Amino acid sequence: MVIGGIEAGGTKMVCAVGDEAGNLSDRMTVLTGTPEDTLPRMIRYFKEKKVEALGIGCFGPLDLDRKSPGYGSITSTPKPGWAGCEILKVFREALSVPVGLDTDVNGAVLGEVLLGAAKDCDTAVYLTIGTGAGVGVYCNGALLHGLVHPEAGHLLIGRKSGDSFPGVCPFHENCLEGLASGPALEKRWGRPAAELFAREEVWELEAYYLAQAVSNYILAYSPQKVILWGGVMHQTQLFGLVRAKVRELLNGYVRHPALEEELDGYIVPPGLGDNAGIIGAIQLGRLAAERMNG
Amino acid sequence: MVIGGIEAGGTKMVCAVGDEAGNLSDRMTVLTGTPEDTLPRMIRYFKEKKVEALGIGCFGPLDLDRKSPGYGSITSTPKPGWAGCEILKVFREALSVPVGLDTDVNGAVLGEVLLGAAKDCDTAVYLTIGTGAGVGVYCNGALLHGLVHPEAGHLLIGRKSGDSFPGVCPFHENCLEGLASGPALEKRWGRPAAELFAREEVWELEAYYLAQAVSNYILAYSPQKVILWGGVMHQTQLFGLVRAKVRELLNGYVRHPALEEELDGYIVPPGLGDNAGIIGAIQLGRLAAERMNG
């Protein structure tokens, strides 16, 4: 099957074509302008590629309630022009193929559960920490939506005593995105994360905040795998630091080999690497096609 | 159908008999001694009542992994005699009927989803805060286990600045149970919760900690209903305080009527009141019988 996928972000839209098994045969990137600029270019691309289904992993918040009249639209984003965009309907009507939509991070966790590091898990978590922080959740064998969809990138965490940095989240004084995203790192230390590699105190503090969030994901979801990625986690020295602090914070309370001698294989980067999001989006398209075929 | 239920706690075991619709026809309570003392009395009770199925909502941690050789046993509890107790097997062999086992809080959330305040929800959370703190989670239409089972009563939270109370959790410096359970209240303020009713500062601080945890449950699970109960929440003035602080902490980030004008109907006490746990346990028995009958 020829399946299209979109990893729709605030700065760029990654479009790709692939198959059920996770192979990618083509890829194109469009900068995110207004919907009027951006959508027709993507539609043209997928028409040319003759896709039989399309999956979209999209920045949120999204209306994913199938019973809602606004199902399939972007809701309250500050990105100019995109609030209220009926992205699912636009592509469904333009392409006349089954279209699946979910959050970008739910797409990524789906890719990892089906084809990556969380294969065979019925419950897994994917945290991306970069420009923002977002969490995709696969729970009891399905992507989690509930009332809206998880927003666990904004989990409230405790400040390190003495840390008076105001944070970068306009909503929350003490959330993961506000204290530990890429922009937070840059604002706190005065230069981009990539230039701070050698400064131990930077990564100690970063790991402290990440580990609080990860510990809470473990306590809340009891995942069989925790996947961390995004621009900040490209500083891969963070993996070891986060694992050590998670162990310290949980302090042996949850007893399972995954949290003890197998911790290195439990908190991991995505098996699909930087392709988790786009391969996951293609899987959203595959699932939409399967739903349509009963 | 005549179904037995056990709400198995560290201090007492509530045993009851009821039907599929949530009606209770009999109830008996045994103080929790050693397994040798306690189990035979419960077995005798359910034999006399001629139950056709049994459900157990049990203190944990439990092994709920159906593929594990230890499935159905209590694992690392400090309660004398109970660590390693194969509670599921004991009752199944003694009664020769289908037996379902889950955590006490998962039992309670099941009761609420099927017959209480969370009816028709596919995702809901039940927090009990009393002697300890425990969270039952129903996610995507099933009780959540994942790797072990959620332990979100120990969610790590941020301290109110200036709060130097050491907490009562032997594992975590800053977790919900440690800072806000009944024993924490009593140790912090020098007398039991029930005697502190008139002291505003007690409930302000309590609501601050509870609201952090509840906000994080909302961000993490995106539940359609949040149910709060347990000894501490019998101080029902807490509901209003917790709702107000959740609204303040989330600060409009998650947009949904449930979190805005409908908040009073979103963060609620259990529809089944103090019977949520035992009625939920009976539902665990019903589900076990249904699984057995295909």
C-alpha cells in the first residue's frame, strides 16, 4: 500500500510516502506558512504520489473526539491562521482516501510501538523535549485521548531549591516545558543547548527536571517502555543522567527489573530515531484505511 | 448472579455479596491479621453465601501480569505474612469459582465507571487519600496495569515554598502520600484530620498539594472524570478548594468545558460513595466470570 504521512509542526511540515512495514520511499518538507499557502502544496504532493491513505501527526491542541462536530480540527493554537483549521476534512476531501489524525507525539509513540523500541508493549510513553515538550501515550493497546488528549509535556514539577529562573511557559510557573525545553535552556544559560555541551551543571539541572517528569510518567502510566527524544535529547549524555536520577527519585518504590537492572533498556531513545514521527504518521494512515475497510 | 467481593486493606477486609447491578445483599468485616488467620474466615463466609464468582480489590503491590508465574499474588508489602501471598489462587482453589483480582483503587474506579459518577467514561481516575494515597486508572476502556500497575498516589509534587515538614513516605521526600495523606496531616499539625476542621490554613495547604496531583492526572491521563475520596476527602470542603486551585494551576491551558464552567461536575466524590470499592470488587468478580464464559 502507498501511504502518505505528515509530521505537522509549527515551523515545518514533513511529508513522506511509505508502506505498512515502515519503509520510506520519498520525503518533502514545506515550511509552515498560513494554511492557504501550505495545505495546497502538500495536497499536490500526495496527489502526485498517488497515496491510498494518509496519516497526520499534528501539533495541537486538536479535537479528536469522534462525536464532536469539530472532530479533526486544530483548536486553540496561537499559530496564525491555524486555529479552527479542519485539517482532517481538508485532506480527506482533496485526496478522497482514508485519513487518520492524531497528535504528533501520539503518532510517534504509535510508530515506536508498532515498529520501534516499544514493540509488543501495550502501554508506552514517548516524550519529546525540544522547542516544546510533548508526550504521546499508548495505553491498554490504543492511543490515549480521553477528554482531549494528554498534555503531559506541561506536567507540573518541583523546582530545584534556589532555582529562580522564571521559566518560558506563558501558562505555568513550574512545568516541564517551561523549565526544561530547548528555549528554557537557551534563556536560562544564555546560549543554545548545542553550545552548552561541556557545562556539567547545565545537564545536571536538566536531568533533574526531566527525571521528575519521567518518574511521574512511570508512577502514572506504569509504561512498559519510556522513550525520550527531541532536540534536547540529542544531547545523548542526558540518558545516563536521567536514568540515574529516576532511580534516585523512585528510590526502589516500584519494584520491577525494568526499573532496576534493566533500566538502560527501559528509558531509551526511539528505535526509529528521528523518523519515529513520520513513520508513526504513516501508521496513522494505515490504521485509518483499516478502520474504513472494517 | 450471586457475586462476592473483597475490599482487602491493610487494617480490615470488607467482604460482601451482591449482584451485577451493584446491589449489596450482605456484608461482613474481618480485621486483617496474618493470612493464616484471615483467609479461612473469608473463605468460610463466601462458601456459606454460595457465591458464583468473586472479585478482590486488594492493597498492593500486586503481580497482575497474566504471563508471570507470580500472577495473582501480593508482592513486596511490609505487612507481616502477606508478601508473596497467592491470594487469587487461594480463593480460586477454595471456592472453585472464577476469581478476579486487581488493586483496591482499580476496583473502585471500575465500580465508578460501570455504576457510579464516571458512567460511560472510557478514561477516568479515582484518587483515594486517607491512610495512604492510591490511584485507580481506567484508560481506553480498561483498567490500566502496564508494567505493574499505576502508583500515582506517590506522584512527586513540588513543595510549597517554606514548607519544611519532612513528609511521612519512607521512599520519597516530596510525594503526594508523604505530604498530604491522613498520617501526614496528623503529623504535620499534631492532631487527626477530623479535629482540624476549623483551621483554614490546614485545608489551604492540603488543597495545594492535592491540586498539584490532580492537575498532573488531568495533564497525563486526560480523564473524562476525576473522582476523589478516602478519609481525607470526607472533609468535603476540600472539593471546592481543590477545584479552585486546579483551575489556577492549569491556568486555562487545557481547553474544555469540563475544566471551565463544568468543573464542579468534573472533580467529584464517588457516585457510589463509601461503597465504590466493594461494589467495584464485585464487578471484578463479574468480569472474571464473563472472561471464563468466553
